[in-house]
Amino acid sequence: MNEASNESLRQAVEGLHGCKAAFKEVVHVTEEFEGETIWDGEIYLFNLKDHPSAKICYTWSSPIPNSDKRRYFAILHAGAVKSASDAVKASIVEDYKRD
């Protein structure tokens, strides 16, 4: 499986955030840092039902190196995250902090 399906992304949102999710749209995001592309891909937006603090979730997945599994990202539209681009930036910052 090269890319996660819309259904698997919806399930990830619902599992991670404990609410119902309905597909809204797909947007393309490209992020660069110091002239290098560090992210280029599709972000799936889901409307959330009955979530206490967010109405939208930005979702995508990426392959786990040396594995046939995928890592799922489900970033809420809340706080400093106001767009798909913000969600990607937030995940990059979190990954950088972990390393």
C-alpha cells in the first residue's frame, strides 16, 4: 500500500480523537526550509462531530522506514494550527523536538 486510504485516515482521526469524522476535502501542501523541500504531499481534512475543542482535523500518513506499516498524523484545527500548512509545520517541529 503506497498511500493511506480516505477510510483508514478517517479511522485514525476517530481513534486518536474519540469523535466521529467526515471527509471534507484534500489540499496539497509543500513546505520548504532553507531552500529545501521538507514536505510535499496531500493533507486530508475531516469535519469533526462532537469534539470538545475542534471542528476540523488535518490528517495524513507516511511510511515507516524499513517497515510495511504507516505512521498516521491527525492534527486538530486549534491553537496555533489554523491551516493544513500549520498542521504540517507543527508535526515537523514535534518530530524535531523528539530527536
